[in-house]
Amino acid sequence: MSEHVKISVEDLNLYIGKQHILKDINTRIPENQITVILGPSGCGKTTLLKSMNRLTDLYSNVKVDGKILIDNEDILHTDTDITTIRKRMGLLSQRPYPLPMNIFNNVAYGLRISGRKNKAVLRKRVQHYLELVNLWEEVKDRLHDPASSLSIGQQQRLCLARGLSVDPDIILADEPTSALDPISSEVIERKFVDLKSQYTVVVVTHSLQQAKRIADYAIFMYLGEIIEQGPAADFFSNPTEELTRSYIKGLFN
Amino acid sequence: MNILKLRKAEELIFRIIMFLATTVIILALCMIIYSILHKGLPSVSWSMISQLPKGGFYFGKEGGILNAILGSVYLASGATLLAFVLGLPVSLYINIHLHKRKKLVNGIRFMLDVMWGIPSIVYGAFGFSVMLFFGMRSSLLAGMLTVTLFILPIMIRAIDEIVKTVPSGLLEATLSLGSTKSETAYRVYFRQCISGITTALLLSFGRAIGDAASVLFTTGYTDNLPTSLAKPTATLPLAIFFQLSSPIEEVKARAYASAVILTVIILIISIISRITSRKYQKNKIK
């Protein structure tokens, strides 16, 4: 199987103050696959995800060394503008954060800041992305209602549509279904599987079941270190490390 | 069992204290409003609102205070607008661009809080000394600038308190779309905070229109209508002050009438801004 590496993390160390959050992280995230990062709370999985689009820049007292290569460009040491880098990655957070605007403008926001202002074009693109996340039928008659009037599950899909609208090639998701009901969760999960042919998806999750359902590649982290990683089939059926084995068995989480 | 009784007694005592405190405050407020209305309403008349004063500050029983009404509205609107234009960027900047410089931001907040506490007469004296330095005379413009300075800490901290409550997830979500920090500030944070910003505007306007000490030297007083930024201008707080210090009872009563008018102006502004902000409030993310 010849697969292209989309994101490559090399010797990444991250400190917040004196705390060593990420320790010698090395991983190669394959393109057009779903990579799942697993691990107990506080193991650094969210921090690893956020360092990929440099949201860690927002933390105070943060120190990062090592490399994160996206398509062979080191995003930690680059002249490329940070907004250009972030635009290539859609982010889905634990609970949905729609923008304080109506439903239409939530999706149009990303298009507008990338310079698309033509009304007819905007309308077509917004419809396209809302259809892509199976939301169009539910909201087409209330596009001018506040985004906050949608249910949490709908809001999360709206956020996915908004993230896709700036045309990224990577989707970063941080426990995207932990606040959702089972039905909305399933919609999001299925969407990830649909989308992986065009996007590289990285999902942080708490749920072992979810990981088993969608993962192509799995990473297990514990206390800031990667304990084990590999293609999902091997990872779940035949883990080599003792710690991974007991985690998969559900002995701790 | 005993502990339960003790806790119930504690609950009762605190409820009584809170009830009393609330009642005292509401009663005091009602009494202020009652005394203004009681003493002022009989003297409020159409001519009071629509005419210029006749007979001087201390002895004028005739005419009205149109000069002070217009002067105060101009002064307070101008100062609030200036303070908003200068203050909004500060609040957004310290919360978004200086997001990780916690110590610096807390230092700035502390300084602003100290400035908030400085009495308005000090701002008046400062404005006056600056005017002397530039050889300016008391004028609407000088008063406006002084009052702007005086309400800026209020404006910045009031907006800041509301911008502070924006969840960091919204910042991350917006930046992830490839927004710059300034786009985040003006396109997202501004909308999210619009109701709090309205409150800040109101608070500042109230302080600006109600303060006498800061305008005493800087704006001066006149019986004429305000026609130029460069000329002395009448204001309501000073009109009340002059009328109240008159030896004549009718003129004193007019001071309360002026107070009624001042209160009504603030009420009208409050209602208008509440209605306009409600329109945007509905998009807020909770």
C-alpha cells in the first residue's frame, strides 16, 4: 500500500510553563484516511491536534520545538502567513461554536473573508456546503434565523459546513461528537467516512467504539507520549504494548 | 438534626439581610425619583424646554433651558462617540491580540480601574490646564475632549468585561477559518458582544451627561444656543447647579424641573438603545 504522508510530526516537544505537555512526538498521518488519536483525558491529544494548526500560539508561556510538516512544509518555522496555513484545516471542536450570525452568514463568512463577495455565487456555495453535511433540507426555509436557534447536532454540522467552505484539505476534529446525541453523532461519523476520499481527517476521541468504527490509522497517547500507533486493523486486533492492550480492553480510560 | 436547624436558621438570616438590602435600595431610588418629580414637575412647561433663559442664572424665572438641553446632548453624544471610537479598539485589542499576555493585560485593567476612580473634578482641572497651555478658551470642544477622557476608562472596562466572557472556543473556531485577529475582532466579537457594548455606551453617556465638575471650567456656560465647537456652551448639570444656588424659590424649583428633563433624556436614550440592541442580541452564541 503506497500512501502519501499528509502531516508529519518530528520530535515535537511542547511545554506550557514548566509542564512538559507533549514529549518527543513522532508520527506520520496518511493522506485521505481517518486518523484517530486515542487516550485518557489529559494525555495531550487535544494539544497535539491544536498544534497542527498552531492554535497553541494562543496559549501563554508556551514553548514548542520540533517540526510539523504539512505537505513537506514545516508550519512551525515558515514564512507562510498563519492564516493561510489555518485555512487549509477545518476545525471541529468539542461543542459547536457557530458564529454570532444567521445560518446563511455562518457558512458565507469563510467565503467572504477569502474574497468571494458575489451574492449569487455565495448563495450557490452556501447551499452546496449545507447539502454536503445533510443540513440543507432542514434549514433551507430558515437561513436567516440565528445559528444559535439550531439544535446542538445541527450546529455541529453547520460548523462542519463552515469549516469545509474555506476549501481545506485537512479536517481536524476534537471529540466532535462528545456533546451530541447518538443520531447526530452518527451523521458526523458517517460524514467523516464520506469525506475521507477528498480530505485528510484527524479525529481526537474518547470513545473506543467510535475509534474502532471509523479509524484507518490509530495513535494511542498516554501522559504526553505516543505509546503505540499503526494501521487500525493491526492496532485494535493486535496491539504490541501492554498499556495499549489494557486500554483497548477497557481496563482504564 | 441540629445541624439542619442551624442551616435553616442561617438561610433565614441571610434571606432577611438580602431582602432588607434590596428594599432599602429600591426605596432610596423611589424617593430620589419622587422628590425630583414632586419638586420639579410643577415647573416643567413647554416654554422650559423650548426657550432660552431670561434674566440670568440666579434670577431668571422666565424662559427655558433649551441652551443647556442642547448643549448637554451635543456634549454627551460627542464625548460618548469619541470614547467609543477610541475605546472599542482598546477593549478588543487587549482581549484578542494580547490574549496570551495575561500580566500586561491585567496591568492595563488595573490602571483603567484607577482612572475610573479618579474624581471628575480632577479631569476638569487637567483639561483646564491643558487648555491654558494651548491658549484655548472654554468651549464645547474642550469640554467634549475632557469628558471623553473622563468616560474612556468606563467605556473600555465596560466593553472589556463583556468581551472577556466570549468563549475561547469561538476565537479558535474563527481563527481556524483563516481569519486574521482583526477580522475576528470586528466581524465576530463585536457582534457577539453587541448588547454589552450598548450597556457600555449607555453607562458612558449617563456619566457624560450627568457630570458637572468636569465641564465647569472646560465648557463654561452661556445663555446662548450652542452654535460652534469653539464657543462656551451651557450644560444641564451646571444649569441645575446655578438654579439651585439661587436665593429665589421659583428659580430653585426650576432646578428640579431641569433634573426631570435630564432624567427623561437618559430614559429616552436607554429605551432607544435597548430596542436597537435587541435586534442583534438574537444572534448571540450562548
